[in-house]
Amino acid sequence: MAEDNDEKWGIAHVHASFNNTIITVTDLTGAETIAKSSGGTAVKQNRDEASPYAAMQMAESIADEIRASGIEGLHVRVRGPGGNLQKNPGPGAQATIRALARAGFEIGRIEDVTPIPHDGSRAPKGKGGY
């Protein structure tokens, strides 16, 4: 991936759990937030916050804000719940990346930044008494 001086890049941080999807777009350092959105801004029902539809709506609304700030390319960092919870991201992750690509942004690296415990706290007890 060649980094040109004339095009501006940003980082799309996608936190996709099974209850919600949160998209935050920052500059390359990650210090300045350019745009952010969560499932509640796109749909009315709580159960739909993590859906691919909500993720697409959020990505489209964010795309306008990003384009206004002059960013043409995005690196995507996908994060699942992680820790002692599930390692795989929720249903909104893939829909977000696809919607950003369709909005005309160049997608650079896609990386998984789900936090993995190095034997920190004890895992939650399983459901169902097993």
C-alpha cells in the first residue's frame, strides 16, 4: 500500500458486539475523532442496534462527515467484545466495512484488535448450570 502525500487517510474503529455496533473515525494518530456513530442513532428498537442494516445506515451517515473533512482512505480496526467474552465480532462488522467501501472510500488495512486476556480475571460462569 503506497502512502501518497496528496490523499488523507483515517482509521475507522468498529466495535461490533452482539448488542450494539459503534463506529468511530479518527485521524491516523487516533488522537482526533472526526466522526462517530452507534446503533441507537440509526434504528429505533434496541434489538436492531447490532444488525447489519443499522451498521449500513451508520456507515452512510458517517461517510458524509468524513468526506467533508477530506479523508479519502480508511484503515479499519475491528474489535469484538473480547476479554473474557466472545472473541468474534458481531454482525455489524462486515456490513460496516462493505458500506464504507461502497461509499467510495479506499480501504487499506483491516485488522482485528479484539482484546485477548493474558490470564487476568476469572471467566464468567456459564449459563445453564453446567
